[in-house]
Amino acid sequence: MTNKRKLKKAINNICDALFAECVAYSLYNGKADEDTVNSILTSIINVNSDFVKRISHPEPGMPAKQYYKRLAADFDESANEIVDHICNLG
């Protein structure tokens, strides 16, 4: 497990890249629906906020290694879901 600061930085970098990709896709693809794009951007912000908060406040009673592995798996799942939504914009 890396330290919390590096994990937060990685999550922020991935969310920043997803946000930029969504904005770029909506600008260069003229047929993207504005409401759908806004909902995807909102979900990216919510995922970022949620996972950074979860890093700062781990669940009591659960071993740290297991908690952070589960957190990483949940984040991967959320990021993949957002990527699928961005791909289905067009």
C-alpha cells in the first residue's frame, strides 16, 4: 500500500483526466447531449470527492490493507463505468 497522499494524488489525476476527456469529447463531437455531458461531469466530481473522503476516514474494524484494496477496486469499477458513459455519448 502506498501512502494516503500518493493515493489521493492518483485519484485526483485520474478524475482530472476523465473530466478533460469528457469535455474534449463533448466539444469535438457535435452530437453530444448537454444534459448527459453535465451529468457525467457531475458524477466524476462526486466520485472524486467520495473516494478522497474514504481515504481520509477508513472504516473502523477492518484491516487497513483489506480496506484500501477494496477502495482501489471500487474506484476502478467507478472509473470504468464513467469511461463507458463517455464512450456512449456519440
